[in-house]
Amino acid sequence: MTSIPDNYARVLFDLHIDSGDIETARVLLTESEELTEALTSPIVSKSEKRAVIDKLFPESTRNFFKIMSDYGDVEYAEDMFSAYDALVLDDRNA
């Protein structure tokens, strides 16, 4: 059985998004505790979360992170990025 972060990592990998855009999203979510808290907070409305994502994230990653936010899975971002890195490394070594 795969984990939620592993599933998201596979989808992100399969989307073939530019690595620079992935890195921008990684920095946003791993270096800003406030952003992660806002995107996981039940107090912040779905539309507010989506507006924040539209303003901060690269266009190529917005829909992906909106889905993570909609499902309340942004808390898994750090583990998802680690699993994504492993997929990229495996792909390079294949």
C-alpha cells in the first residue's frame, strides 16, 4: 500500500512540470510555516486558499496544489517532495 505523500509524488512526477517550478513550490511550502498553516486551516475558506495559491505558486503547479489543499493534504508536502526526489533520482538512474 502506498502512502498519501507517495501518491502525490507520483502524480507530480507524471505531470512533467518544470523542475524550477517544482523547486519554487517546494520553497514556498517548506520554508513558510504560515503558508502551510493557512492552506491546512479549516478556518480559511477554500476560495481564499485558492486565491493564495494563484498569487504565489507558478502557474504550472497551481491546479496540483489546489487539489492538495482541497483534500486537506498540504500537510504532506514535505514528505511528498522527498518521495518526488526519489522518483526523479530513480528515473535518472534508469
